[in-house]
Amino acid sequence: MTGHWRQKLAAFALALTACTGALAAEPVKTLRYIFPAAETGFDPAVARDLYTGHVTQAIFETLFTYDYLARPVLLVPHTAAALPEVSADGMTYTIRLKKGQLFAPDAAFKGRARELTMADYVYSWKRLFDPRLGSPHAGLLAGKIVGLDALAAKAKLAGRLDYDAPVAGFELIDPYTLRIHLTQTDFNLGMILAHEPTVAVAREVIEKYGDTRGAAHANPVGTGFYKLAEWVRGSRIVLERNTVHHAETWNFKGNGTPEDARIIAQMQGKSMPQVARIEISVMLEDQSRWLSFQSGAVDLFWLDGPLAPKAIVDGKLRPELAAKGVQLSRQVDPEITYYYWNLQDPVVGGFSKEKIALRRAIAIAHDVDEEISKVWNGQAQRLDYPIPPGVVGYDPAYKSMLQYDRLLANKLLDRYGYKKGKDGWRTLPDGKPLVIRYTSRNEASGVLLAEVWRKTYNAIGIQMSNERMILQDLLAGERACKIQSRNFQWAADYPDGENFMQLHYGPNVHLNNASCLADPQIDQWYAASQKMPASPERDALFHKMARRIEVLGAARIGYARIRNMLAQPTVLGYKKHPILHQEWQYIDIDAGKLPAR
């Protein structure tokens, strides 16, 4: 080889090295996130908690979702090609799927990707009624689909569900078109099909990885923007971009606010997702989470109430944080915290006059404002109505009959035979000891809640014991009607009052009805409300239900928490969505501002 060609070859090799070196140095856009409680597993038919919902929403996809920026929230197609075609009587939905959408490559598909069809959704919805799974989400479709309840009843007798049995209400026109026939009018089905328990899972995946119940917690394979790359249970979750996800471009209009205009300028026209990797750490302690964000080790951070004073003054970001470029996205969440007493429990349950009096006395003895102040540092809005702000059916003018009055609470207990002994503690009317078990989560807020409630019980002469549990065990105990009393929190699955009133519906005991309340009158009103669109007539039924819940002392409504989300200066396009658990696919990381990691 001549010297001339050697020089050319050397120059080419040098250029190639420089090029590949530059490519290798380009950072992978990574978002670091924190869960304040452990996930429970990634099978969307079984998982129920908020934190697992973040992950399942990223891996799997529903037919419909919500516009990222629109407020009030706006239902839009997701895997569906368009919003459903709904018959005039609200009993038939026709849904068409976008073609060419793929499940991530997996061994269940012999290492390849597999196209999504409407049959995958039908299979996934049937799973909610598999008696082996015992899905807490069956109530989303129970009583709604022609023939589905009959299939579920046969499965209950047989101990397993026949997935190949036809359901008349699921009419598969072709692989991409489904016509759903309802048993009664329902104008909320589109929103229900935007809730993550109705995502599509593949039958091949469940049959390959499912446990003895048919649950596949550790091998989630979906069509979503991300796929599971690493999982250390209760400690660390890593998601990576699903490279076969169908192409989407960021294109949202917003509401014309300065905040929306800034986000649009940062994101318009970009391919989604920009963030290629999500790293999630589980940190139970408030202070550890805060220090992690302060150090820059976390990009997006839920500033829960106990930490609020560290970053917020009078609802605004502290100046020193704003000066660093830290961003705040703040809203009253469409959620509710209420207090319940287990209606099936031998101590606090039942419908005799003295049992109702006991529950109502405890309810009015509790100072909700004090709880908001001490536990959540004022980061909550007190409520009287069982439907929160931002949800269709909310009534800000409603006034509960259960208002704070400890003097009246003590008189009520005296009247119904809960006498105080020489030690100052009340007994049951039959003279037996009265001790009420209050259950809270095993984290800082759970300790504070127990302290506030102990003060309430002390004020009316009732002994209280505190049981602290991890979230997964608490939810399991609740579904079994084994939790005597606690603060119950429910975030909107979909933004309609039906989703909150169903928490008190008898057939939802062992599902979402935490107080295990079964009252024929409430059940009748709720069943009637399901046949109505949002209207004054439906609101009137919701009012009747709310009042009867108070009369029975089944629950007292507490508050909706304020969500404060902090983002580092490097995060682009972020705005907390009221319904979506996470917004990872809609945001970006400014690689030019990234510090060395």
C-alpha cells in the first residue's frame, strides 16, 4: 500500500473513531422517578394500587385515553382509530382499531412481535371474570355486556373460565372492528375503556407466564410506549422504550394558557416518546425522597403533604427553588379520602340503632381540618360530598349532616349505652370492653394519621389500637372485609361521579366497597343511576345515596388532596394530568442541561 493510501486510510479511521465516539457519548434520555410505596405486580387484571398503575399504563394500552393538555379532561382515541360510534339509546358501541399495532417481541411469540387485534381486548375483558384471578376490576363491566354475566356465572360454578366460549355482547366484525352490545344504557363505557384494567394483554403471554391463578405479574408484555427491562420487587423498576410501538407525534392544542403555550413550544412536532428509559426507585421515607430530589438524583417528584413546607409557601414554589429552575405543577386531585367503619365487623358493624349511633358519634368527633393541617400540611381541600372536584356530578353546595361536634358525639354515645367505666373508657352497651382497631400504612403519614385518630377516640372515651400494614396486605385485608376502620383513598378511574358512588354499592363488596356496605335502598338508587346520562335527575339520586350513607353512619367524607409535582429544570413539557397516572411518554429531557451522571 502506498504512503498516499495509508494516509487516506488513517484519516478515514480517525474520522470514523471520532464519529462513533460522539455517538457513544450521546446520553440516553433517562427519567428518574420515585414511588412512596411498593408496587404489587404488573398484571393489569389484578393490580389495584396507584403505583403499579403507573407502570401498567406505560406498558399496556387501552382503546381510549385522555388528551394530555385539555382541561376539563377530554377523551381521545388511543389504540382505537376513533372515538366509539354510540347508538342513540346508548346500548351499542362500535369501535375500530388502528392497524399495524404490535405487542413487544417476546418468547411467547417465538421472539417476534405480534399484531394487536380486537380479540385481544375481548380476551382481556373476559379475564376480569375468571374466578381463579378474583380480579377487583370485574365491576367495571359486570352487568353491562350481553352474555358476559352468564359466562362468569358458569365459570364460578366450574372454578375456571372458558375463554373460547362466545359472548353475544362482543361481536367481532373483523380483526379490527368490535361491536359491543350492552344490557342497558351506558354513556360512560368509553371512559371505562380508558381505564388501565381494560388494557389488551396477549393470551400467549398469560398462558406462558401465568401462575396457578393465571396471573402474570412478572412478565408484562404490551403494546405500550415502554417495556419492562428490570424489576427488583419493592425496590427498583426500569422501563425501556418499546421500539416497535407505532409512531406518534406530539400534537396537543392546550387551553391557551401561558403554561400550555410554553409546553407546546417545547414539545410540538417531536416523536413520542423522547424519554427512552424510566428508572423508578421505591422510597418509603419522606425525608429520603426529598433529599434525593434536592441532590438531583430524581427528575420528577410527587411532593406529598408532609413535605410541602420544604418547597411551597402559600401555594407557590419557594423563591430559592424557583431561582434554580425547579418547576411546580399543582392541582386538586380528582380523588377522595373518606373514613369508613366495616359494616360486617361485630364491633362497629351492623344496622341496629346503637351501632349506627357509635359510627356517627365517631364520625362527628373527628376534626377533618386538624387532620389536613397536621398530616398533609394544609395540602388538601375538605369535602362534604362523596364526589370530588373535577369529576362530573360534584356538588360544592352539598352540606353533610356529619359535622365536627365532639360534645354532641359524647352525648350520642351516652344516650345509646356506651358508658364510661372507672378507668374513663367506654364499654359496649352489654358491658364488654370497647376497643376499635384503626389501620394505617407503615410509613410516616400512617403514623401521623394514627396520632390524629387516637386524639379523636380519646376525646370520646374510646380505646383505639393501631395496626400498621404495607399497602398490599392492607388492600387484601380490605377486600376480605377484615379491616375494621381506616382512611380510604380513591383516585378517579374515570372522571364521572358513578366511579365514586360505586364505592358504596353492595355488589362491589370484596371489590372496591371498602366499608362492606350492602344496603338495598342505596343499591336500588345506584342501579337506577347507571341507566342515566349525567343529568339533574342522576344528581338527585347521587344526593339521596350520599345522605343515606350519612344516616347509616357507613362513612364520613374527608377531603381531596392537592397534588404538588416538582420537576427538575431539565424536564420539558411536563404538566400533571388529573386522570392519567403518569405522563412519561409526553415529556422530554433537555440533554444539553444534563449534569454528569
